[in-house]
Amino acid sequence: MKLKLLRNRMNLFEIYFFLYLIFLATQFGLLIFVEKFFDIMCTLLLVWLFCIRLHAEDKANNMI
């Protein structure tokens, strides 16, 4: 039960995060400097989220 709730919460967070990224990309699309900085930060955030998700899945698999 806890595993299912954790997965649902993670999926909702990812959906909202990607919608927010799309919104920000449209806001800053014309500014080249901000766009380059934004690309780097988004890449780092996505890698970080992916690592968190892998860690959460490993932790959940160990609980089973």
C-alpha cells in the first residue's frame, strides 16, 4: 500500500514538474542567456530527480 502511494505521488510530482518546465521554457524562450542557463539547470534537475526515483525504487524493493 505504501509503495503504491509513493509511486502515485512520484508520478504526480513528475507531471507537475514537466508542466512547470514547459511553462518556464515558453516564458524564457526569447532570452538566449537565460535559455542556456535554464537548459543546464533543467538537465541537472532531471538527473537529480532520476537519481531520487531510482533510490526510492531501490528502497521500496528492499522493503518487499
